[in-house]
Amino acid sequence: MTTTPSALSASMPSTMPAGNRLQLLLGTGAFAACFAVFGSVSALMPTLKHELALSPIQASIALAVPVLLGSLGRIPLGMLTDRWGGRWLFVAVMAASALAAFGMGFASGYAGLIACGFFTGVGLASFSVGVGFVSPWYPRQKQGAALGLYGAGTIGQSVAAFGAPMIAAAMGLAWGFWSVAILAVTWMVVFAALARNAPRAAGPRKTAGVREMFRPLADRASWRLSLYYFLTFGGFVAMAVYLPIFLTDMFALTPRDAGLRTAGFVALATLARPFGGILADRMGGRSILLWVFPAVFVAAIFLACPTMPTFTIGALGMAVAIGLGNGAVFKLVPEYFPNSVGSVTGLVGAAGGLGGFFPPLVLGVIREATGAYTLGFVLLGAFAMFCFLLARTRPRFDTSPTGTG
């Protein structure tokens, strides 16, 4: 059964806090630290590709493997957050991310790269923990902005894209990974000391069984949101992890220059995300997405033109569009699933992560088969238009607080 607005109103806790900036800051910082670990793999992949003599498909697999764990891991982590709260779960995730990054510093062959890289995906999976941790601190009318600001933790990838190649060039490849591991451990200590779970509604604590934890995943609304996020966040992850390869392969940039440009892309998409949430609070998430999907289509056409000016325009336009889209999609999650934010976030976030898993593999195959990446960008534009047509069908769950959605 599709969730209705009236049912939502009845299910909202009467004791919901008005907000907590400290907890929002702590959650955002934790997500940024985890995302820096995840982003370090793509940031250093041009160097790894050279040192290990990787083929395009081998490099694509090495980039995609962390995304696989980061995608599928969001579902159980989201469910566990609904049940136990996000404080200590986030601490555990940061610890696991740091261990994976330390391991990457010792990887000396392709097998070690794949094994350690897989576990850096825990940093990507941390997203659903943070949404379940942050959203209970804010009322419905402020959750779009709050989750948009939390999602700005993706700036961690920009930190990795900018800093890891520079540190690796100065101190050695291993320190490119160890530096982000130290960052994760430092914030883990701060988070453990100061973070608190939001108070729950009055009454006995709910102890959901496995069937109840999976129940929201049967709602068609959650799957449609998953498809939207497959494009917006998946597009962000795919571009962020593969952009260093694009720039070094297509335009012969150095790893450091490619890292700087990738950091700019991630920073722009990250800055756009809170604005997407704020606009969704005012106009409705669906209204924003109806502008985002055509913009992604246009940006993909520019990316398909293999010159630096057109590629730059396409990349910057893509960053803004998918950043706004990410904020808009996650405005809708707590609005329609207030009692199971973590579970639905896990599903939607997994779809977004898988949207970042398949493109690198497809692009690697396309590159080896055709000698260029053009067809991959054409497919991206076609999928964006499919999402646009789907969003125009006005699903019953997708209404806005102002009645304009």
C-alpha cells in the first residue's frame, strides 16, 4: 500500500525535537571522513594504474568494487540504525573505514588492491547511518535542508581528490591512504565523545522484527525514489570515481591536475546538494526533479563531445544538476517514511550506490571496444530522459508540503 500524507501526519512523533546543530555537524563530519576514505581510491587510481600496469577494465573493476559494498551495505546499516540508533554504529563504520584505508597503504599487487579496496566501500555505505542519525533531530518541514546539509559530507571525496595525490607525491603512495585513515580515526574520537541519538517518541521502545524492518521496502514509493537516486547519486559517484581516469586518459592531464579538477567537481556538487534540499522544502521534491533530469540530459551531451571546453561545461553542469537532485530526493524519504527512515534510506542509497557501480564497468568495456567514452555519456542522457518521463506521471506519494508538487 502506498503511504498517504494523512497517515504520515498521524505517525509523526509528538515529541520530535526542533533541531540540533551540533548533532548535524557531527553527523556531517563523520560522513565526510568516511567519504574521504572511499574517495581516496579513485583519487589515487591514476597512480595505481601506472604503478601496477592496469588495463582499462582492471582499473574499472578496482574502482567499482568499493562501490559494490558501499551500495549493498547501506540496506543492513539503515535497518540497524532504525533499530539501535546511529551513534555507536557510526563509530563502528568509521573504525572499519580507517582499517580499510590503512590496508590500502600496504597493498602491493592487484589482488591486494581489490581486497582492501572492497572494504573502503564501508565509507560509502555510511550514508544511511547518518540519515537515520540526523533526521530524527529535525521536524518534517526542516528535514530537506538538514539532510541536504548532511549530504554535503560528500565534500570528503573532494578532500581526498585534492589532498591524497599531493600527499602521495610528497610522502609516498601509502601515505595518500594513511592520511585519510588518520582523518577518520580523529573524527571517530570526537564523534564518540559528543554524539547523541535523538530522543524517541513517548511510549515503550519499539523492537521491530526482521519482517517489520523489511516492510517499507515493499512500498512502490521507495522503489521509485530508488530509481531517481540511481541517476542522481549514482551519477555523482560514477563521475567522482572515474573523472581522474577521464582526465588523464582523454586529455593527458597529470594525476595532480586531474585531482584538482575532480575536487572542483565534487565541491560544486556538494554545495548544490543543500540548496536542493532547501528548494525541495519550499517547492516539493518532484518539482525540483522535473528540472534536474533535463539538465542532466543536456550536460551528458556536452560530456559526449571530446574537447576540453565542452567536457568542462558538461562536468560543471552535471555537478550542479545531480547535486540539486540528491537534495531533492532525500527530502522525500523522511516525509513519506518517517518511522523507517533508515530502512528506506538503505534501499534508496543502495540504488544510488549501484548507479555508481555499473557505469565504471560499462565505461571500461566501451573504452576498450570503441576507443572512446562517447557512447557511455549518450546512455546517461537517455536514462535521464526516462527518469524525467517517469517523474511526470505524478505518483500519489509525491506531493509537496506546499501543495505544488
